[in-house]
Amino acid sequence: MLYFRESETLLRRVVRYAFLLLALGNSAFATTSGSVEVAWNPNREPDVTGYKIYWGESSRQYTSVQDVGNNVSGRVSNLTSGQTYYCAVKAYNSAQQESGFSSEVILTYVPDTPPADNSSRIVLLEAESGTLTSPAAILGGGTDVYVDSTNFATASNGSTTLSFNVDTAANYHVWCRVKAPAASSDSFNVSLNNGTEQVFHVYGVAEPTEPRSSGWIWKRIHVAGGDPRDYPLTAGAHTLKFRVREQGACLDRIVVSSNPDFVPTDSLARSGDVLALTSSPVSMSRTVGQTAFFEVTAAATGPVSYQWKKGNVAISGATGSMLILDQLETGDAGSYTVTLTRGTASVTTVPAVLTVSSSAALPDFKVAKMTMNPDLTVNFDLSGGLNSTVLVYASANLQSWSLISTQVNSTGTIRVSDPGAEGQTKRFYKIVTQ
């Protein structure tokens, strides 16, 4: 805790700032994507000019701050789903001196209405199933399309054109299973929906630094310079055309994906219903009264259905990609899984273990009040940390700290002598409990 000593009058005004912080609504859940609004009672002191909201992922260790001026509410933003945050507020005056922290509230961000299905989409295509033009040839027993031509300059170059549908509008990426063993056979001309052709260098650039492979590899279509290309697709029908550019380049499979982090492998089914987990629920520990939040994500060839279970028992109504357990009790502890289904494809996640502790959280250790005495002693009224050893440090510049007292907090109030405050216009104190 840091306190300023400009004068006794100013000091008392600053440290008296104390107010109630609360999350708007009936719970601490966010009502808009990624943020939650908090509000507090205004201070009565006439020299208050504004407030700052502090928040972070650990109690009393705040990593973000928002100055909201003289408003008595503000929005805590950039929150991650399922993450617990701790939030408090400070008041400040025209000299930018800040009060101590307000009471702390705990926030867990979840969407107001959890989506029933948040899966990304994948579309499976086979190059040899497209509309082929000579001299593109099907080799390898009908599983590979081998592009082989000496005529690269005319529009009659061999090609394969594939038609497909997407049911969800999004930005899509295109992965290709290709064979590109040399610099003279590592690119194609690609066009979407009969648009302008663009060069697809298998290794992202014409002269890659990574070793070339003589076998089949998965590569995402890149723009010039190596950045992944995304294709904004509307729901409905589309076409992809791969045309001859270099002799000897081979094209086998194509996967169109709306998840930029999804990377196909040879184990991915070639056709039919496909479902692949992209993240699974993780185990967590909570205390009674808190909230637990589980989430699963997947890539699939169509909409996915979900069923959450505790142990082997299905949870009624838990049929979305998220499971929110509010106001936890010790009986909520256990193993949780979710079964995802897409048509004939199904997968069940590894159990995530929820531990619920019945121990009440210890009160936050903080300074409730500080009083400067004429004899250069300081009284600290403490909240929390009763019967603990308290170390008090003092500083004139926030850089060099001196230990001025070590004593047991037996009553909630300690009195400290600070001879170093003599003649000082500003003094800082730091209190640590053991």
C-alpha cells in the first residue's frame, strides 16, 4: 500500500476515499462480448476529480487500468471467456494523487447467451474429383492429380476445378496436400469463383529457406511474401480452380477451413462426416460460491451437437459448446466431459476435473485507515491478516525502502515510529504481511 504525505490535511483527504464497487446487473457476468460494466458510489470529498478502474487475473495484482474521468461507472474490456478477473477502483484529485483501492469484485466473463454451436467449418475436397482439363492427369490409382505439361503459356493449360458449398459465412483458409520436390515444380495458379488467378507457391515464397520435401506435405495457400491468404466466403456455392504453372507439381487433397488455426493431417477422413477437436475443457479449482466455466471447440463438416456429462450422467439442458456452473457448491465437484456429434462422427473429450473447496476465502489484507501523528508516528488500521507478522517499510522516493517496524497484528491496529519523516514533504509506506 502506498500513501502520500504532502501535509496532514491532504493526506487524510486522500486516504479517506472509500467507496462501494459493484458489477451492474444481477451477477458479475458480462452482458456484451468481452467486457462488463462496473459502477460505484461517488465520493463526497470536494477535491475528487476522477476515478481509475484497475483489473487483472490475480487478487490485488492488477495489470490493466482505465481512467474514466469523473464518471462513476466504466467498462472493463478485453476479457477472455472463462477467465476470472479481479477489479477495484481508485479515486484521484487534481494533483493526480490516488486513493487506496476500493473493495474488490470478482468477474468471470461469459457470453450473455452461450452459443449452442461454436464449431468452425471444414470442407473436404479431392483434386481428382474436380472437372479436369488436359493435360492434367489422374495418377496413383485415382487418389492424386498429377500436373504435367510442357505447355505453360496458353489458356489450355491443364486444370482441375472443384465446386463446393459452405453453410457459414466467414473468412476461410485453403490447405492443400501437395508434392513439390523442386524449385521448378512447386507452384500452381489458383482462382476463386472464376476470379483473377494468383500464384500459389507451395512454400509461401519462390525461394524458401526451409528444406524441400520429396513426399506429400500439407501447405496453406499464401499470398506473395508468405502470409496466409484468407478468402471471405458467403454461405452457398463456390469454386476453386487449380491450373498448371510448373511441370511436376502434384495436387491431392484440399481442405477449406474457417478456423485459421486448424491444420489438417493425413489422418483426417477424406469424405463423409468429419469432426475434429480444436480445444478441450481444462480442469480447474474453485471455492464455494464461485463460477466454473468449461468450453470445447471443434472443426466439423457441418453443425455440431453437444451433451455435457458429470461422471456418466447427462446434465439436463447442457447441450451447448459451453458449460457454466454458477454459485458452486461442494457437490458440484467431479469429472466433466462433453460428447460432440456431427452426423455419423462423434467424439468425447477427456474428463476435466472440477475441485470445489469449502474453505472460505481469507479477507483481503489492506489498510483501512492511516493516521499521521504529531510525534512522527503513524497509526495503521488493518483489515485482514489478524495475528500475522507485519513488516512496515518507508521511502522518500519509491526507490530506496527501509524497514522501520516489524510487529504482530494482534488487534487490527499498529503504531509505527518513523524518524525519517522529519523534514520530509512526501513520505511513502509499504506494508507486507507474513
